[in-house]
Amino acid sequence: MGLDFNIIYALLIAAGVIIFVRFVKPYLKKNNINFYEEIKLFLLVSGYAFREDKIKAIAAIALEIVKGLEELSLASDEKHYIAVDKVLRELLIEFDLELPEEIIEGIVRIAVSQLPPTN
């Protein structure tokens, strides 16, 4: 009757997940470190791969447009469609890059999730 290392490995993995969720994830959220990684992951899952500098530029353009539209007194649906259109046009002008509208919508949604909460 020996010691079963599978149980020990499972306990170590569970402890690691709990520590990550409890301490590391809030730190990353607070410092906004994962914004570009979220955009990168979304593009990769959608079937698009770009260089790191282009991903950062795409994310910066989307975030800038979303922040600018946040000040307008329009309905959130209207802001969303305006943001998608502006990001689509800006990427076409800046990088001669034409992505499907669904991809741009996902990028805009990720950028909106980075905005501070409103009352």
C-alpha cells in the first residue's frame, strides 16, 4: 500500500488554481496587463494571426475609439455599431486590413470591457 502520487498532484494543482484565482488574477486585472493578450487570443481563436506590434496597434485603436464614444449620450447599441464602423474604417485606412464585422465586434466588446464602470 504505497502513496498515490496522483492524489498529491491533484491537490497541488487545485491549490495552484485557487492561489491564481485568489491573488494573481486580481493583480493582472488591476494592472490591465491582459488586455492585449485578450485581443491576441480572440484573434487567434477566430483564425487570425498578426505580429505583436500590429495586435497592440489594433487594440489601441479600438480602445481609443471606444473611450471617445463613451462620452456621447447615445444608446449603448448605437455606440457599439458606431464603434464597429469606426474601427473597421480605421483599420482599413491605417493597415489596409479588412477583417469581418464579427471579428471587429469581438474586439470592440473586449475594449468596452476595459472601460471603468459607470453609474
